Amino acid sequence: MNRYDTIIIGAGIAGLFTALRLSKNGQKVLVVEKDKVGSGATIANHGTIHSGAHYMVHYPEIVKSCIEAQDLFLNLFPTAKLLSKNSIHIVKGKNYPDFERLLKHNQFEYKIIKPDHISELKPNILKNSKFVSLREEVYSSREILDILISYCLANGVKFLLGNKIQKIKSESGCVVGICIGSNELIKAKNVIVATGMGTEGILNSINSYYSKYLKSRVGMMAYLPNMHTIRGFVTKVENFSVDYEKARLIIKGIKQNFNVSEKQTSGATFYVSGKTDYVNEDNINSNSVNPGYNIIDHSEFDRISGLYTIITGKMTLAFHSSKNISERILKKNLSLDISQKVKSKYDRNMLAVEPWNNLN
């Protein structure tokens, strides 16, 4: 029977970042995934590595981390970066003085764009607003995972794909491993849950105190082959099916706000991607979200030592969240940056395909 230092449940960006950090520090690591690598939210998201400007007002605590992340992703994944222009933030005129103050406070490089230089938007949007151009990086999430897999394999990480765990096993208040298949036990000193939308179900299976603080939501994406990928949000749905009425409203909103032709919005295909937030007591029953990351140590309230859960928040924060949880397990300080050059070849069939490249 194989024994591991750490088993990571979930092969998304949080799981792979953490596997890489732990393996580079001498741990024997197994990543278990019920499907292919990245088959959850990681590959289905839009690949934006946020500058942090979007969060300055309501979530100022993550702005510094976002700023750091842009350089970190560029250093580790230069070939995954897509060609992209600066993003334009639309700010209502009355809110602009505070927005500009925060831009300067956080030392953002930005530029004010004149309305007559923005041909994409309808006149009603251009009125009474300021337009701020900022650096928002866009990456191929699949290429990031491709690189992470090769780095993980080069450091000895093992992958077990197409296997859904039956349960997390603990004895005398300590985790001992996971059970898969017909109750086959794989032993480990530590188990990390990094399953995104699947986290709530796993925590419910151990009657975790923390389950009530998880809030899952989904984003609906509209793939427009004659234009760009436009995102709209859908909340409080029970599954991942596409809601036709909400899809119709997304197209209607695009036509109302953008100068687009009928041809540009034709042929739209919709898909849905999920996300799980960790919220505090006050926000359990509200519509509040939490874009920041959270690490749960289940030894405190669940009385299971060696069991951890990572809630990544934004993909942007993967360097920070993986550093935090790895430091807890290794019990030492780590660099935020990750230095890695050696890769291992692998069968790319183990990597999921983006939804927009898998549409008929």
C-alpha cells in the first residue's frame, strides 16, 4: 500500500500549485481527481489575473496580493499569457474622485480615456462616466495547468485521475487517508480538500462545522464566435444547466450597451462555470461574496488533525493561497515566488479541454 505525506483532492489550479510547493520541499504528494485535470472551474474561467483595481472599494485587503500576482504569473507562465489590450474600467462620475484616490494610494499606473475614443459603447453608457485604462492580464488557464502538470511530475507528484473519493478516513482525531473505489484506503499524513464546487459535499460528509460558511455560485459565459467572450452572472441555481431566459437577457444586455451588429451576436453558445466562496457569519444569508482565499484547518472545530481545505477565491490568488496552506503543513516560511525550470513530458489527454473548444 502506497503511503503519502499529503493527498490533495482536486486537480484544479489550487491543488496543483499546492502539490508543486509541497513536492519541491521534499513531500511525497498524490493528487486525486474524479475527472481530468482542470475539469472544474479552472479551465472554464476567463483567465483574468486581476490588477486589484476592481476590488479597491469593497475588498481592499486583496489588492496588494493581486498586484503581486500579475508579476508572479508572468514570471512562471510567460508562454501562457495571451495578447490583450488594457481593460477599460467604467466609473460613474460621482464615484470617480474616490476611485482615483484609491488608484493613487495603491500606486496603479492608469490612463483616462476620452469617450470619443471608445467606439464599442453606446452613447447612453458614455454619458456621466469616466473611463480608466488599466493593466488586466489574461492567460490561458489550460496552458497554466499544462505547465503546472509538467512541473509537478518533474518533482515526483503522482496523479490518480477518474477516481471519486468515497470518504476521508480519520482515527483518534487524526486523518489517516482517503478511501476510493470499493473502500480502498490510500494512507497519508495530511489531506487537502481543493475541490471548488465539490467542497461543500465533502465537508458535509464529515459533518464539518465549516460547511455552513461555504457559498457556491455559478457564472454563465456566452461564447460569441463573431465577437468576444462576454460574461454574465447567474446566482442561486441548483445545477450547471444553462437557463435560456438568462442567456437571452445576456444577449439583450450586450445589444443595449455595445455597438454590435446582429451578425456579431449570432451563433452564441452558453456554458456555466462554478465558484465557491467562504463567507463570515453575517453574510451567510446575504448575496455577499468573498473574492479572497481561505484556508481551513479542521483540527480546531472538527477535531481532525491533518485535514485542510483550501478555498482559492480568485485564480489570481493561487500563489498566495498555496503558499499559506503549504507553510502550515511544512511548518516553515516559503517564498511567494516559485522557481522551476525542469519539466516532464506527459499524456495531454489527462488535461481537460476548454468549454469553448469543445462545442459542436
